[in-house]
Amino acid sequence: MFPIERPRRLRKNETLRALVRETHIRLDQLIYPVFVRPGTGMKLPVSSMPGIYQWSVDLLTDHLEEIYEQGIRSFLFFGIPAHKDAEGSEAYSPEGIVQVALQTVKKRLPEAVLIADLCLCEYTDHGHCGILRGNDVDNDMTIDILAKTAVVQARAGASIVAPSDMMDGRVAAIRHALDQAGFQDIPIMSYAAKYASGFYGPFREAAENTPSFGDRRAYQMDPANRLEALKEVLLDIQEGADMVIVKPAMPYLDVLSDVKNSVQIPVAAYQVSGEYAMIKAASQLGWLDERRVVEESLLSIKRAGADMIITYFAPLFAHWMQQK
Ligand code: PBG
């Protein structure tokens, strides 16, 4: 008798396929990144990310309320400040744009998980993720400012802070500062394995954080390295990270899988702006079936080991789920 094994038996129809399906995407494990800027009545399209906008707080709050109703419950906040300076002082100003957004959204959606991206690159006039000494980002001066910013974000209503700067020792510094200020219960979700990636291209337009000189390779990871990701992740956990992020997602599924198999805390993957833009562009040209490809990309990320996915597709995916 040939063939002896017939795996096709379990693929015969959709009901049977659903019965044996190993991986599922859940709306309550998707995190939607948003860009907020000063002003009112503003919804400015980001041209390299169709469907993504820079919002003023009022319209953002309405938008998030609508999406919350559709089942997306976690949001990641990026701010475009009114004013940038060498220290990135709007990052830690109590009146800074992200703080205002956190306060406002928290009032409207008290149960939502509001994650504050914790980095200086949107707030510095030079666009680097920390304080410059000469042409280099000074690690230890930067982590002091990050720690201070984390406390201000927590005070404004952040449920979680998410450091994305890749400075050494920042998780310990942030944990210490939060504890000192009475925020022992605020978790840290660290971008632990964050690569110096070309896939962040469209984000630079969305968040207006392009470095005015040089690049981020002196602090973000080299795309060629796999073992180093585990080192970064384990260090962040030792320092007190409650969750870790691997970023980008699809080009780094090997790293994601390694991390998932090495840690006992929740692991998130960030499907970044360039991953979003590629799918959007090819779909608009009719070269890819958007819905199929988005579902498949999210499934691949889950299958590789992500517990949570940070994705700009969250609202669209929720919309498709409602149609089903
Ligand atoms: C930096 C930051 C970046 C992203 C998230 N946080 C950009 C960078 O490191 O240059 C990129 C996210 C994306 O591309 O979607 N704070």
C-alpha cells in the first residue's frame, strides 16, 4: 500500500482544518501603535503607511474608543512634540503630548492597556535616542532621563512602559525609578532584541524621528546577530523586564523562536512600519491579496512564538473578524 501516511485526510474541509488548527490570532493579544501630536481636530495621513495617521488627542480618543469596541484593547503611544531640543525635554514634561494623550484616553477607556513607548528620538532635535556627547549617544546620561520619563508616563496613566532606546542598563534604572516613585505595579515591556533595521523607514515619517546625522547602529543590534539577541533578552529580564519585544517581526522569526524557547515571560513581536508598508503597497497594486497576506503574516509571527503582536493592522484585522 502506498502512500502509507495520508496527511491530507485532515485537510479535507474547513471544519476539519479548524479542528486541528494549531495557531490562532486573538484580538486581545494585538497591540495597536498610534501617533499623537498637539492640536485639535487633526488626522494627518502618513503617506508611506496608508491607513495610518498622526492624530490630535481629541480625534485619537474617539478613534481608540471605536477600535476598543471592536476588541482591540491595548495601545502603544508615540508622540510628536510641539518642540524638540537636545535633551528631548517634552518626553518627560507632565504636559508633554503623550502624557496628555494618556490622561485623556485613560478617562475614556479606563480598562484599556495603555503602553507608553519610552524613547527620546521623537523629542530630540538631533533625532537620536538619547543625549549626545560629541557624535555619540551617552549611555548613562540617557538612562537617567529615560528613568525620569518613565515616572512621568506612569503618573499620567500609562499601564506599561516600553523602553525602545537600546541603552545598556536602562531596564534596571527604570525599574528603580518607578519603584522609588511608588509605581512598583507598573510593568516594563522592554524592546530587548531591537535590530538596526531598514524596515523602520516609514516610521521615520510617521514619528518624525530621523537622525540628523549618522544612524542607530551604535545602539541597536546588528541584523547579522542571533545569539546576541538572547544575551540582550536575558539581561533585560535580570534587570526586571516583565515582558520582552523582538523587533522587527517577520525578518526575525528565528530570533523570536529562540527567545520564546529561552524565557518564561510573555514575548511580543513588533510587525514594524516597513512590514506594514510592503503589504499595503503590494495590495494596492493588486499584487497581493491583502486580507490573506495579513492573516498569514500574523499567523507566522504567532507560530514562531509571539504571545502578543504589535501591529498597525490591528484595526483592520478587528474589522475583518467582525465581518466573519
Ligand atoms: C524608536 C522606535 C522606532 C520604532 C519604534 N520605536 C524607530 C527607530 O528605532 O528608528 C519603529 C517602529 C516601526 O518601524 O514601526 N523609539
